[in-house]
Amino acid sequence: MRALVLESGGRLSLQKRDRPRHVGECLIRVKAAGICGTDIELQRGYAQFTGVPGHEFVGIVEHAPEEDARWIGRRVVGEITVGCGRCHGCRTAGRGHCDVRSVLGILGRDGAFAEYLALPTSNLHAVPDTIDDVAAVFVEPVAAAYRVAEQVKIEDGMRAAVVGAGRLGVLVAQVLRERGGDTVVFVRSERRRSLCAELGLEAVGIDSVGSMARRFDLVVDATGAPEGFARAQALVRPRGTLVLKSTFHGETPIAFSPLVVDEITLVGSRCGPFHTAIEALAGGRIHIKPLIEGIYPLERFSEAFEHAREGLKQIFTP
């Protein structure tokens, strides 16, 4: 099969690889896969990953273990973490926190920027016909956005801020708004302000952080950059909640004393509920069309990644 391979030093190349073979798992033919901010950070050295990146996908099950043959031919998306189900992490926090986990295209497992990938059926979710392939690519990031609402109780009228109007930030903002939050998105450019306007989201410039400091009950950092934390920290009110959605290569300087003095609750937030995301996309509650900028074959990976670094969602169709 053809696969986009990330090598040490951040070099990407299109290669011929064997199809993935994992005992007891399904072989899935990838129909579409999206470039995420994490994929860009992997190229910069995040997680020291080498192999096939990509974890946002939709595909068709072509082979399955005998006991799971009913999945063959079904169009699916997949949760990205494969756990053992037996360790302390799995038993106490779920497979997403497995002590020996692999993560599709991120940790110990080749991902979706290829013609095929492998996952166990326990990770799979069938995609209804009302969601096309391009929209289905968004199930994973929309699920990650809904994870915030699982972790923090969103009350009507709660003052919420999202710092960062990229691929994930605008999805989180839509979820907070849907759940009743009075939501503001902090943006860095007029282009992102226009995107928010198209989605019906209130947006203000990042230069407004100082004048709006300490006003928000809930602040989500979705910048994917070290400086995002400081801005989010400045916006949250005393005894408020700061949710961290950014994963990136490198370290973030943190002033801990203000967090202690203001009794801020810090919440790390990662993967979320696929069933909720599928229902939201099928019901038109979350809008993704304005986020799609380009669709590419694997051969145009350099162009796709270049645009993804500064733009919105770029999608491969292997």
C-alpha cells in the first residue's frame, strides 16, 4: 500500500509499505483522513513518533476476525487509543489511559495517512449515511470538543472563552454555545474573525485579553502554542476553570502562584465521546463546512501540510 511516512528529523515521504497486520483487529481501507494540529506537532518532534501519522479518518472495513465478520463492508470511524483492558490505567480511567497503550498515528501504531489502517472492533463506530466522508473525518475532533462538556458542567449563561480559533477551537466554541455558554472566541486575525462570524460565534482580537482579564468562568486553551496558556490564564476569573486542549512539541513556562492564589481549577482534556459527535454531526448541531480548505491525494502531501500549518482543515483521500 501507499503510505505517508514520518521519519526522525521531521522528514515526510510517500512510501510503499505492507498493509498493517494486527491479530484480532480489523483491516480498514481509508477513504478520507484529516490533518490535525497534533500531526503538525509530530513533524516538529512531539512524542518522538516515527511511522505513519494521522488519526482523524473514515474508512471501510475490508477484513475482520471471524467473530466480528458483521463489520465487514461497514463505513466506520475509530477511537484512536488501543488499550489492554487489564492494567491499572484501563481499570481506573479507561483505555485512553492504558499503561501500555498505542495511539493511532501518534504512539506505537501506524495511522491514517495511508491506504489502510488497523484497529480492533471495540474502537469502531458505524457512520450513518447522513454523514458524508468529509464530515465523518470530523467525528474525532468533534468528540474531543464534547469532552470539555463531559468534564466541566456548562450552565446557561456561563461566561466562557476559547483562546484560539483554529480547527479545534471553533469546534469547542460551538459545543460550549450549544450547551448554553455565553461564549467568546479570541482570534489572531481578521480571517479567523470572519470564520467565527460565518459560524455565528462572537469573536474578539487577542489584543483584548488585557481588557477582559479575570472575567470568564471557563476558559479553554486551544491555541496549540506555548503562549496560549498565559493568555488563557489571564482570562479566567478567581475560582474559575481552565481547560487545556493544546498538545505541542516543547515546554510551556507557567507562573504557578497566581493559579494557587486564585484557586484555579486546571483540567487536561483529550479524546471524547464518539457517539455524541456522530449524533451532533448527523443532526446538524455542529457545523464543519467552513473549516474545510483543501482535499488532496497523498501525492500532494507537501502542499497539504504547508497549508495546514497556517490554515484550517486539509483532508487526504488515499
